[in-house]
Amino acid sequence: REAEFAALRDTPAVTLDGQRITLLTNAGLAVDLENLDAVGAEGIGLFRTEFQFMVSDELPRLDSQTALYRRVLDTAGRRPVTFRTLDIGGDKVLPYLETEREENPALGRRAVRLGLDRPGLLRLQLRALLTAAAGRELRVMFPMIATVDEFRHARELVDVECAWARRRGRALPDLLRVGAMIECPSLLWHLDALLPLTDFVSVGTNDLFQYMFAADRTNPLVADRYDPLSPPALRALAEIQRRCADTGTPVSVCGELAGRPLEAFALLTLGFTRLSAPAGGVGPVKRMILSADLGAARRGMANLLGSSSASVRGELESLARKLNV
Ligand code: PEP
Ligand code: MG
């Protein structure tokens, strides 16, 4: 298997019916960068910046944040990198950062909520990103956006930092793209307001489904109780894809889902063309892509979306088998 995936490393991800898929990988530490070449990903669709903070004994200073981001961009070269700003708080506690104890950490002041309440922290990180990406492209996105205003405020902080750098005559990125993660279900009903404000979005299915099904993704008693290959989850994804297509907003999927072949097959049949998978999933998903005829699969998927079952995994497996995927 490993040898088979390695042989596909430089093969472009194109489906049997000619649809080009962009296959990216998720990363978070400098060591993950080796995976880019090893698995043949086309870029980093999700760089989890909190990992540097979690392995550090103290708040990483501006220069060490900048150094890491610069190294990531240097290694990626011409391949795109999407940095996600700090996703801490909740269960990801940093011993050196004082935060209140919360009864429900997953529903607490995590991610961009903490960043907006303590803008000094977020601004420092944005400054590091802007500095590291001076003269090249910077793609940055915010986690756990639940309202349009949160995105607006986060984006304003990017503008504030750009203005700060400009006043000091510092070089800025040539191209700046600011996006939102879609991982809070509330946004599903406000995409019309959100999408015009974003340059791109990325669907975080791990959290999106945790919140949709009210099931802690880390709790084994409930984590497997609900299947992402279920009509409600698939319809949510279909809706996001449709809205993004209508508005011409680039969209990717960066949850663990994108790294599993059957789930990734479902995403492609829903119309997604940009996936960011954990490194181990890139090879298996690429092999699936090369054998998929999406035209035929789409008609099958349309029927599954209308199913009254709690899971359509079995039906999707049969469909994939019938189509020799
Ligand atoms: C997600 O929620 O799907 C996601 C990609 O982010 P994380 O797993 O880091 O919460
Ligand atoms: Mg998430």
C-alpha cells in the first residue's frame, strides 16, 4: 500500500471524468513540513498555529512566531499555505496563559473568541504572519467564527496590523487573503452575509459535526454515535458548497473527514474540489480520486440526501463499489 501511494505522489489528482481536485495536507509543527514532499500534497490547507504554543513553556515571542511562519512558507515554496490563527482555550489550556475555568470548555471562550477578547494576543500573531509573508502571499483564517460580526472584527485587526506595518515602512505581503472556518452551525444560516466579507472559507467538519450533533468529539461514549455520512451532515455540506459556488467563494474542507476515502468521495460528489487531509490520508484519497467518475456518483448522492436513515454509509459504499471507486 505505502509503495502504491508513493508511486502516486507526483500524479495530479484528476477524477476519471476529468475534474481536477486540489489535494492539500494539514500541518502544525515544523516536522510536519517533511510530509509535504513525502505524500505529494499540493500545499497546506490548514496550518494549526496553536501547536507551537502548546509545545512551548512560555508564550512564543514575536520573533519565534515569525521564524516558524517564515520557515513554513520557505519550505512550501510556491505551494499555498493557509495559516489558522490560534485555536486555544477550551480544552487546549496553555499553562502560561491565565484563563478562567469553564464548565463547558468546548462551548467556552476558545479560539477566535479568546483572540477578540484579548486582541493583544491575536495582533501579535497577525504581526508575525504579516512579517513572515512580506513580499509573498499570506492566507490566514480564523477558527470558531460563530457570527458575522466576529469575522468582521477579526478582519479589522488584520487591517489594523497592516496599517501599523505601513506606518513603519515595513514590507507587507503581496497578496493577502483572509478567510473564515465554517465550524459553528450558526453560520449555515448566515452564509449570505458572511461570504461577501471573506476571501475564502474552509469547513472544519470535526467541530461542525460535534456542534451539530451535540456530541463531544473527544468523548468515546458519544463520538461514534452519529455518522457524518448522514443526511443532515451531508445536506449541511451540500448547502455550504452550493452557496460558495453561487458567490464564487473558494471553499475547502479541512476536517479529518477529508482524509478518509469514502467520506472524501462523498465530498467530491457534493461538488467540493479542494480537500485538506491529514498526511496519512493524502495517498488513499488520491487513489480514490483517480478512480472516481463524479458524473455518475452525483446522481446517486442526490438520492441519498433525501434518505430518512440516520446513516447512508452502506448505500454510499455500494455506490462506490458499483462505480469501481
Ligand atoms: C475542525 O474542527 O474540523 C478542524 C479542522 O479544526 P480542529 O480539528 O483543529 O478543531
Ligand atoms: Mg475546529
